[in-house]
Amino acid sequence: MGSNMKFVDEAKIYVKAGHGGSGCVSFRREKFVPKGGPDGGDGGKGGDVIFRATESHHTLLDLKYKQHQIAKNGAHGSGNHRTGKSAEDLEVLVPVGTIIKNFETGEALADLSEQEQTFIAARGGIGGKGNAHFTTSTHQTPRFAQEGMEGEEFTLKLELKLLADVGIIGYPNAGKSTFISRVSAAKPKIADYPFTTLTPHLGVVKYSGSKSFVIADIPGLISGAHEGLGMGIKFLKHIERTSVLLHIIDISTEPNTNAWSNFTAINKELEHYNRDLIKKPQVVAFNKIDLPYVKENIKKEVALFKKKGIILHPFSAVTGEGIKEILKEIVKRLN
């Protein structure tokens, strides 16, 4: 699945490392030793907060629901020179391609571009020393110990530059946003007027028995887009970088047009912008087959496309009918 269409998924999170445990004030209590010396142990270290990049994660969605990542504190020291237990580090898994920034300054702190790459975002505090450390020839019974150091804390901004494998194209209101909300966790704004989608939406589709793939809902094209009409060429640049195009057609609101004229008009826009775009594999899908007018015309449209050597996939973004077959076809083209 080769592509390099980049979208940014973001999350703001607060990280706090654990405090170090306090040192202990203690004196030896042994039989026949009336004045035992100091034996207070040191506190344990607080846990670090560590980010680790993994290919098993594809989005930052989990962190949007868990915005506080707090490591545990180290245990306090105890008598008989016993050091408190150091706290375990808190590991936060993020997708490969995550950039970690200081939220206040915008400074990039780490770019986790490789599998298993790690970054210590907040270091745990060191444990305080017990009173056993403070004995001197003139002060043999110190009755004090150090407190543990505080762990670091930061507010961070995470940015994920993802690669989209599939770009959904078609006229405004063709049902692209509804389709992406059906097949992924993406929740685009959906309404009954043109250009509801003003920015591309990204969704990760998990298809059974296959690798997941990233699908992007490209804002609707109109005739003349290559000349700057409507959303213009801003999003045609994104289409350039995908591996497969899902072309969604809807003629439910225009009884005088047919699916073929709709299909050719969009492809003309692609060709005017970049001739290579029409060479990309296209899965062509016919939406809103749940509506009576559209249902009546399906056979005629399927036959027309077949004559032109193109398989038309009828579906309904509302009921879900036919969507499985479309995903199956997309996966076939990606492999």
C-alpha cells in the first residue's frame, strides 16, 4: 500500500512523572546496643513517562479520551538501610510518525518516525537520601532526611502525520462523509448543503482478514475546479498522493443527469489538473440505492458502465447495503 498523502491527527495531553520517595529517619534498634546508629534508607525513584512508537496504533484517538498520563511515585525509604522501591515507568503507545511538541512554545521535542523508537517526555524525581547518609564525626545522630524530588510535568501537543491510501472523490453531497463515518471511527460533519466538508477527514478502516488502511474524504469537486471554482485545486493536490480513488456518484437530486455524465465530468477535472490522476485505480460506487428513484435506475446504470468496461458498485451509505463489497474491492486494489 504505497502512498504519501499526509493528514494531521492531533491531541493535547498532560504528562506528569512520579515524585521520588522520601528518605527515612531511623535508628538501629538492636538488643544490647543501647545507642544504635542511623539506618534510614533512601527513597525510590519516581516513574518516567515514556512515549513509544508502534505500528499497532494508527491514530491518536485513544489519547483524546485519556489526556492525563501520570506515572506513579517512588516508595519512601525505611529502616535497616532499606531503599524504597522505584516506581515503574509509564509507557504511552503512539503511532509511528508522531511528533511531540511543547504545547506552550510549539517546539518539536521528538519525531518518532521509526517502529519502537522511544522518547522520555517527563523524568521521574530522584528519591531522597535517608538519615544514614548524613552521619559525620561531629553529628552522629542526624534526625533529618531528604524529601524526594518532584517529577517533571508538561503539557504536550502530539501531531500525527498519516498517509492516506484511499481518497474518496465525487460531487458535493455525494455521500462521501456518510460513507467514511460508516466504515471508520471518523465523525465528519454531515449536512444537506454543498461543501459541508471544508477540510479532508481521515478514517482508519479495519477490514477483516486484511491490514487496516487509511481513507480520506476529499471535499467535493465541481465542474471548473481545476480553474479554481468551488474548493478549487487545493484538494486535487491531496488526491494526487493516494493509491486508490473511491469515486462516489449520486444522481438522486438530479433526475436529468445520469451516472455516466457525472462520472466523466469529475474525471475531466482530474485530467485537466494532472493527466496521471485518471490512471489511478478507481472503485466506482453508486450511492443512495435506498431511494425509490435511484433503485429504478440501477440496472440501466450498471449496464451502461459495464459496456464501458467499468464495474459499478451500488450501495447505500445510510443503510450500509453494498458497503462490504466496496471495501473488498478497495482491499483488492491496494494489495
